[in-house]
Amino acid sequence: MQDKIHPESKMTQFICACGNKFSALSTLKETDHHVEICSACHPFFTGKEKLIDSAGRIEKFNRRYSKKAPEKAAAAKA
């Protein structure tokens, strides 16, 4: 690594809007940094994630193209 080109990293305390605080190495100049969302309140990590039901889309696709599949198979045999 080259000397004097890398930013200085130091311990920074991150404060979430939910009140959670954690420390990590960062190149930010301030020692406290406020964030909007963290792993304690993010829906993906808390298990409160909304799953989108795509079964309707798949069924619609199958209904639309299942009619054309037998026609193509008959044309390929002929």
C-alpha cells in the first residue's frame, strides 16, 4: 500500500432513530453519526418483512402461454 493516500479510520458511534447505538470503524470526521435505520429496526432483520405474493403473476403467465405450447408442439412434429 502507498503511504499517505488512505483516509484515517477511527471508532465512530452510530445512533439510530430507534435509539439503538453501536460503534464501528469509519472514515467519517465526526465521532457520532445519526442514521435513519439499523439492523435492530430494519424489517429484513427483525422478521417483519412483507413478502410479495407473486403466485398470481405466475398463474397468469401459465394461463396465457399454456394455450400456445400444444400448438408449437404439433407444428414441430409436422
